Amino acid sequence: MSELFIYNTLTGKKEKFEPLHTGKVGMYVCGPTLYSEPHMGNLRTFINFDMIYRYLLFLGFQVKYVRNITDCGHITNSLGQEQDSIGKAAKLEQMESLEIVYKYNSKFQDIQKAYNLLRPNIEPTATAHIQEQIQIIEKIMANGYAYESNGAVYFDLEKYSKSNAYGVISGRKIEELLSESRELQGQDEKRNSVDFALWKKANPEDMQIWRSPWGEGNPGWHIECTAMSTKYLGEQFDIHGGGMDLKFPHHEDEVAQSCGAGMKNPAKYWMHANMLNVNGQKMSKSFGNFFLPFEILEGTTSIFTKPFSAPVVRFFMMMGHYRSDLDFSNDALLSAEKGYERLTEAFGKVSKLSASDSSNSKEAIAQVESNNAAAMNDDFNTSKLIAELFELATIINKIDSKDLIADQNDLKKINEIIQGYFVQVLGINFESNHSNQSQAMEHLMNLVIEIRKDSREKKDFATSDKIRDYLNQAGIELRDGNEGTSWKI
RNA sequence: GGUCGGGUGGCCGAGCGGCUAGGCAGAGGUCUGCAAAACCUCGUACAGCGGUUCGAAUCCGCUCUCGACCUCCA
């Protein structure tokens, strides 16, 4: 069995995965800010990390998976202006902040369920960890890397960068950032505009306010991740993940905060999932080119001609690699859907296959299995994994048509591969075609197929074709195979 | 403007120094009463121009082009 290699943003290389503690993995992923319903682009990141989580479990690791929920949105932009996105949404919808968060959190949970995401072990919220955040800020201040200014606390990046490396994750150079910022330096309370807020002074219109040693206010947006990842995973853990767009400044600042507080770079492996594109452009709230996870399922977005099921969408996403960008389009989804159907149809008939006493398919099956492992161990190459699963589908179809023969063990092995890699790792819960049909329907179809068989044997093709055409119109397809006729809706 | 990452056959999408990616669409074939499905075969693609090399889609340089980050963002 080959070993797992992970692309580490920190080093820009694929590295052999060696967890800090044998057999155990600590993973922290930056979750959503709940000021609106997460869109498809947000979901892609979560689905990718869900796949990563699933594969780690599949390998037998004991994984502690933490993904935060940002439920207070006090954020500053470069000009030092505050943007309380949750408060803003609350006013817009005439609701309390808590109501907004509650509303979108339950929506987010529904989405995760619909798209078959495994729940993280812990989904901590920022507002429940104000004390922890304050404590870390105090540590940073004690170490001299933060200063108070007019009721707010800022991280002193210039000072910090003199004795610490800043910008490793995003490849940013501190000198450039500082020189840019000097030109922009303005009226605000920061010494340097690259300095970021650890604690913000409250505004009268703020909906969420907490007490702190520096007066009433609310936390900056990077500190919650530092506080919560430290609390639940320790000062250093294995994997820290998030979308690419969080590399700078969010992840850089997390590292700075941890080191500034006397801890280490929190993660051994930093992983970044790429963006979801629409017409070559990143899906984003501000571009307005986004659509929602439920809209695809319902077929209510303008770029799609029809609805697509959650497993199909998930399958489509898995066809691309997590570090590549992925373009969503009608054609791409349509072709993914066709492929998905071919695959799941083949997988669905495994249980009906009859085993032979001998076998000539062992080698092919073993090849698929070892290629599967190799693909996933190579930085989670789901794209290659799916190519292998199509090979498996061909093998199954050949067994079905007696071009290959398989014994009981082969069929068992095939089933294990499907359950392991397709269902468990890729997280695609396919319904075998007839599983949701009623017994009555099954009997009825058997009867119809029997009648048609009789007429075909009497060369009464007019009748047999009539039956087939009728069923076709009703959306039921008949397929005449060596073993008799099967049907599909 | 700065930094970084892309440009692969009709479309989507892996690979990243020599060995078939795969899917969808298309062509031909096998099976079949016909059809569908399935199976087999096929197209000979790597933005352009140079260079390195026995050998490059894969490495280097230049050009064109798209995008991301530099402001909130998964």
C-alpha cells in the first residue's frame, strides 16, 4: 500500500503525510460566515474537504475534524472601515443578528444533508468563544506584537515581521506590503495599514457587543480561528484547510497571531481548495454570478436547462481535482450526468450478477483497486479515481454479458470497491435503479415483459414494439439483453 | 501596476520528461427481428515562437491570452 502525499501550500510541494500523532489527524477548516445562504462556490470547498475527511477516515485514521461557524461579522477593510456583514444583513431583513445566524445556519445544515456531507466533529461558533479570543489577544499584547488604540487592538505587523516570517502561505513579501501601505497611510488609528484588527471598538449601531479589557467591542475576523483551533486541536495540528481566497490575508494573519501569541504555526499541512467558476470567472457574491445549492436541485437557475440531482453535482465536482478551478456550465453538468448514469447503472447490477465457479477477472479487478489507492494517495486525485471507476464499470458490464467470468470473491471485491471508493470516499450515495420502486411495480413490469416476450416469440413484433413504445412514452426504457429484458426509468 | 496560477482533441477534464487518462458528443463494427443498452475500434490534442535534451504537452526563455490575490470572499 502506497503512502499518502499531500500538497502543502506552505512549501509548495507534495509531501508525505505524517501525522503529528500516529494514527490520528487533527483537521481545521474555515467554515462559512452566516450572513446569507452559502452559494455553490462555498459549497465546493466544503465538499472537497468532506472528501478529504472521508478519505482519511477510509485510511483508518482517527480524525478530529473541526469547522467553525462565523456568527459575528465584525470585519474591517483596508481603510479601517467596519463592515458588520451579519448586522447589515440583519437590518436588511429586519431581524436580530441571532435570528439571521440561526436562519442561515439551519439552511447550511440542510444543504450539507442534501449534498451528503459528513458533519464535522465540532462546529464551534465565534460568539461562544469570545473569552478564548480575548485571552489570545492578551497574550499577543504581552509579547509586544499588538497595541491598543482608541478602544481597539491591532496586530503590529511591522514589528512582528522583523523577527518572524510573514507571507509564507501566499508568497507575499512584507516589504512590499509595508511600502504599499505607507502610501495609503491615513487618518485611522492603525500605525500601519497592514496592521489588522484583533479587537474592534463597538459602534452604537452594532447588534453584537461584548465586554473586554479594552472596552466594549467585538473581535476581529482572524482571531476566532486561532482561538477555536487552539482550543479544540491544540497549538499545532495536522491540516488546516480553506478556500484559496483565504490564503491572504486570513491565513497569513492566523499564522502571525499564533506565533505572536507564543505558539507555533498552527498547522503542519496547509491545504487550499480552488474556486468554482462560472464562465471562467470566480463565483462570488460580489460579482453576482452565484447560484444556490438548492437552485440546481430545483432547476431554477438560468444557466441550467434542467435540474440536476445532488449526487450528480457532487460527481461532477469530483471529476475535477480540488486544486484546479472548475467551470460550471450546462454542457459540463449534462455530460457528467450521462457518465454518472452509466457508472451507477453498472454498479447497480452487481448484486444481480451470478457468480461462476471459476474466474478470469481477478487481475483486472486488482488493478483497479491498486490504481484507486494510488490515485487518492497522490494528493486526493479524484479525477483519476473516477477514470478507474469507469474501468470497473466496464468490467462489471463484461461480467454481465459473460465476456468475463467472476467468482463469488470477485463480486465481493467489486462491491467493496464501490462501497469504499464511490460511496464512502467520494460520498456519492447512489440509488440502485429499482430500490425505490414498489413491489407492485416490480410485479407489473415482470408481467408486461413476459407478455412482450411471448409476442416476440410468435414474431408478433407489432405487439412487442407497441408495448415498448408505450413504455418509452411513459419514461420506461426496455433493454433486451442475453439474460432477458431489463427495464429502467 | 505588483504577486501568483492557468491556456490540453467538438466540449468537460487528468497527466507535468519517454509508457492508453477518463467522461460526453461523433464515426465504424459486434450482438439484436428492429431499437436501446452493452462491448470493441477510431480521430492522432497539448496557445504561439525559440531553446535544453537521444527524447517535451511536461524543463527554460520570450510573446499572446484568461483568471486569482493585492478590499470582504470558500
